[in-house]
Amino acid sequence: MTAETKRQLTKMSGEAMREIGVLLFVFAPLDSFFSRDRLTAVGIIVIVVVAISFHVLGMILGLERQ
């Protein structure tokens, strides 16, 4: 595997991680809103922490390294 291929895979993984973070942040509370179960404060905190973690990790992986 060449260095260029590794760089492209890392960049694509970063993009996927950012998308996962956004999807978690949007759809987890939305799912709870339309179901009978309501989110507790702990559930909201967990969703926010996990979504932000995915988003930040995605940004780190997507950085251009020279």
C-alpha cells in the first residue's frame, strides 16, 4: 500500500467519522422524540459526548499532513 493510498484512506475515514458524529447528534434525540422512551439528562450527555468525540476524531484524521 502506497503512502498516497494510506493518506486517502485516512482522509476518507475522517470524513466518515465526522458524518457519524453529525448523524448521532441529529438522529438519536429525534428517535427518542418520536418513540415512547424519553431521553434522560444522562442520555443527552452521553449522546453529546459521543457525537463530539466522533466529530473531533474525524477532524483530526482529516487534517492534511505534509
